[in-house]
Amino acid sequence: MTGPALLAPGALLRGRYEILREIGRGGYSIVYQAHDRDVGGDVAVKLLVPPPATAHLARERLRREVHAVRGLSHANIVAVYDLLDEEPWSFIVMEYVAGSDLHVRVRDRGPLSADEVVRVGRDVAAALGAAHRHGILHRDVKPQNILLDTDARARLTDFGSAKLDGQLGITATGGLAGTLAYAAPEVLAGRRGDARADIYALGLTLYYALTGELPGRPSAHLPPSPLPEGFRPGLLAPGCPAWLDDVIARATATSAEDRFPTASALDEALAATGAETSAPGATPRCVLCGSADPLGLGLCPGCGGTPAGAADTLIFLQRPYQSAERHTVAARLGELLPAAASPEGRAAGWGERPLFRVTPEGSARVLDALERRKLPARAIPASRAWTMIPAAYATMVVAVTLAGMGAGLAATPLLLWTTPVIGGLLLYAAGQTVRSPLVASSQPAGDLPPVLEAQVVRALAELPTGTAQGLLADVTRLARPLFARLGRLGDDRYTPTVLHELVGSACVAATDLAMLDENLARFERERARTASQESGWLDSLARSERARDALVQRLLEATTVLGRLQSQATSAVAAEDGTLAEVTRELRAEAEAQAAAAREIALLLGEAA
């Protein structure tokens, strides 16, 4: 950056901010220490110089982000005072912190001790927690954005600046904002990040603080290669205690579902030295499409999975009659289902046992999915399952029965009445086999109240694969064992009722979230056309984004509370009505606000069409 982009010491902005010295640079910005003549103290001035092609949109979006961040007041967040213009520049006025950033500290003096890393991690987690509850994501957590004050307090800075300075560029929905090296895998994959993306970046930052380097990367220009179980600094920092190694590993897990759901959960883990930090069990997945299956139905609700007794359609593969065809079907079925190698699996491959039991509405989707895998199948009503008993088997049973009865008439009277009984039992067993699907529900009976179970199944069936579906699946998965435990108390006046309200509210919130995600994705697709809309249009978009992120945060907080309750004694869980009720109220309030935002952005998109 050269020429007019540089401000020399003594330069005066807005007749108020006197430039003292340059203290840092970003991709499209320079940070100066300046003296505020009106107040009499020093401030930090961040001069913004975005690429000309995106300058107008970037400034408009950043202006809204700064105005939102101005409402944050937290001891670990660098205060933002204003975003101002002084032709030809725009600049952000921020609190001045007289200390180096974490990157400089590690570069100049080496890695931090475990105790220092814990202190930094807790400070930054507290800052993120406060921001996330207001629907504000940082999107660019990294050592350079963590300032160490003279009292050793860590201060998080540059909220929203990733949209301007990020090496990944500027996007309308914030999906690819941030520094490449610290970006979460889901963000790199093009999905919109949530609080867990900030947690991933903080986990990598703590790894760097402990080791002085990032995990292995293909090159200096690429991010670390993700590890499903996360990165463990203890391999390079022998002084790192095992519990801290576990915390950082969980924070940097590849899948967002395996990380700490909220910054407050990460803060608690850093505070509780030596406590259990492993992620809760993963949500089961649909064997057909891979979507979340939190009720353990085998198939997700979208593929027709439903609790036992509610499905009345059986899916059978077409019977292969040639030996070579049977081998081909067995190989293809083995790629889909691990159980295909068992005797039951072979029977299903030969069309003698059903693969799935589904709803009539889901049967078409299942048949289509199997057809795409070159596994032609057919749907048979459960009431006609007996027609699928192999003809050869039925003929054999009848022949043996008649022969036994003939022998009874001729020689042994006992066979006259025992043979039909045995034949009937053989046919009954065959009838049970053709009614018992290879993939069946693993759900214990009575986990969820029937009405709530039906609501969850309906919501999951309607939700597209994505954040909304995954969060509702997590809430359901964590709530199920609590219902089972608390139901044994024999008194539904307490937590079971509150849990019912929480899960029901989560269903509504997830549905609204999916609607807004769809509208925001539509905006992204039509960004070139809608970017020229007036300022009020962008204001509405910014409100929608914050409402969306705040709702995601409330759902994540619900999973945090439910996960915490799972580790408590039953009597202690029953006493948590107040906590659960508060989470439920906040979730409902956010869902209402988010639904209004979804309607607003949908209306605007309709007008822009």
C-alpha cells in the first residue's frame, strides 16, 4: 500500500484525530495510534482501503457491522467508537490498547505457558460468548486480533473487519470471511459458519500460543489439513497438560458437531482443569442419505423413517435369479449397509427380507435412492407381506406337511396332527421374516412423549440437510435420555414438561431458521443484481443475518444446557426447571424475531425480482 493511502504523523482526521504512528497493517487497512483532541486520550484509527470494485458494498456492510458491535460492552472486547468518512478514506475509531498482539508476543518471546494459554483462552471465550449472544460472529479470530493489555488481559478486536480485510474475500452472507489459516473446515467448504467456526479458530489460536506454530499444512499459503479428532498441541509442547490437550483437540475437531457448542462451554472446560472434555456421542445418520437420525430410526424422517408402528410399507429388493446378478447385488448392497454380509443381509439382497419399513410418503424417495444405486426395489404394504414368502419355500413346507400327514394315515398317527402344526410354525416364521426389515429402529420405546415425537419427526422430514436440521437433531438426541431418566421419577410436573416445551420450541426455531437460510442463500445467488439496492435494503439484510446468527446461538445454548444436564444426577436434573425454562423463553423470543426477519427478506427478494 503506497501513496495517498498512508497517513504521516501529524495528519489530522475530521479535525479531531491526530495521527501519531502506524501500529499495524491488514489486507486492506492500516492501523494508527492517534490522539483524540476532543477527549484528550489516545485511540486506534483503522484506515480502510478496500479494492475499488467492492469498496461501496464493503463499506456499507462494515458500517452496519460496526454499529452493531458498538453495542457490545465487555472487558475482553476492544471497544469500537465509530466508523467515519474523511474523503477519500473511511476509518474506524477504536479503543487503544497499549500492548502487543498475541502473534507478536509469541514471535518475540516464544510460546506461552499452559497457565497463560488458559488465561488467554478464557478471556477470548468470554468475549466471544458475549458477542454471540447478540448474534454477532467475529469470523476472524487469530493471534493478530488478540491484544494483550499491560495487565495481561486478552482483548479481542476487529469484529466484522474480516468482511473487508479477510484474505478469503467479501461475501454477502459472511460465508467466506476470515483468514485462510484459521478458517473452519465448513467455512472453507462454502457453508455459512456459526459460533462453532469462531471456536475452531480460537482452538487453533491456542494451539499456536502453546507451540509457536500451526499444525502441519500442505504449504504456508494453505490452512492446516483437518483432523477428525482435532489437533493436539501436546505432541509439540510437552508441558501441555493432558486435559488442555483434550480441550484444544475438541475445539479444533473437523466436524462442527464434535466441537464445544458455545464459547461458554469452552470457557467452562478451560476453567475446570482435568474435567471430562470429550464430545457427546455423534448423532446417528440415515443409512440411505446420511442426514441426521437422532431418533435412531435407521432411516431419517425425510426418507420415510418413523417410529415403530407408524410405518406400514415394506421395501424389498427385486429378486435376482442369476448367480452373477446375486453377487452384483450383494456387492452394491454391501457398499450401502454394513449388515449386508450377515445371513439376514443376504436374505434381503435376494429379496426374501425387507430392507426398510417406511411411511407411504417416504417410499417413493427410498425407491428412487435405491434405483440410483442400481438396486431396483419395490414397495409392498405390510398387510400383504405374506406374498413375499418365496414360492419355493412355501411349496416345500406344503409338500412336507402333506407327506407327513400321509405317513400319519399310513403308519404313525402322531404325525397326522403334529406335521400341520410344524408346517404352520414354519410358515409363521417365514411371515415374520418378511415383516422384519434389515434396517430397523434402534429407539427404546417411550423415549419421547408421542405428541412430541410426532412433532420432531414432522420437522426433521421437512428440513433440508444443513444447520437447522443438524441443530434440531442435536437437541433431540440430547433430550431423549433425559426424558427416559426423568420419566422414572413418576412426576411430570417438573423437568419432563419443561423439556417438552424446549424440544417443541426447537422444532419451530429450526423450521424458521431453515426458511431464513434459504432466503439468504437466494440473496447470495442474486447478489450481483441486488447489490445495487438502496441502503435500506442492506439494512434489512444485516438485521436478517444477525437474527439468524442469534437464533443459531440460542439453539447451540440449548444443546449446551442439555449436555450439561446429562452428566448430573437425576435429582439434580429435576431441579433445573429454571435454567431450562429460561433457555426455552430465549429460544422462543429469538424464533419470533427470526421469523419476522425471514418474512422481511423474503418480501424484499420478491420485490427485487
